[in-house]
Amino acid sequence: MIRSELIQKITDENPHLYQRDVERIVNTVFEEVTNAMSRGDRVELRGFGAFSVKKREARVGRNPRTGETVQVEEKYVPFFKTGKLLRDRLNGK
């Protein structure tokens, strides 16, 4: 599902809301999650999962095309851990 499909689904299920308002709400939620993660905070959505940021240390990597070794700088990457309810639902429980 992409953002526009999410907005359309919420609009269809809530006919009393304007699509522009639903779009603003969805964009605000995504913005706040992004802002929190950029500050290094953890974002937890009960039953769904938790978003956090993990630090990857600098390392020596390899260019797969040439086989040449390259220095990979340290970086921060987003990490998602599923919640128990989501895991149970995916596994048919």
C-alpha cells in the first residue's frame, strides 16, 4: 500500500472527512515519525511495532563489481521491530 492508497482508504471509510483533511493528517503523522527518528527517538505504535534508529560502525567493504576494497563510513539506519499483535496476525493466530 502506498501513501495515496492509504489516504483513499481512510477517506472511503470516513465519508464525513474531506480528502484534503485526511491527506494533511496522514502527512503530519509521517512527518512526526520522521522528525522523531531524526532526533534519535524511538516511535512505538502499540500492536503494530516500533521504529528506531541504529548506528552502523565504519567498516571496510568491497565493491562487488571490481572487487576493490572501499572504506564505508559510519551511518545511522532506520530499524523496525514488529509488535506482538502484528506478528500473531501474520502467523494466523
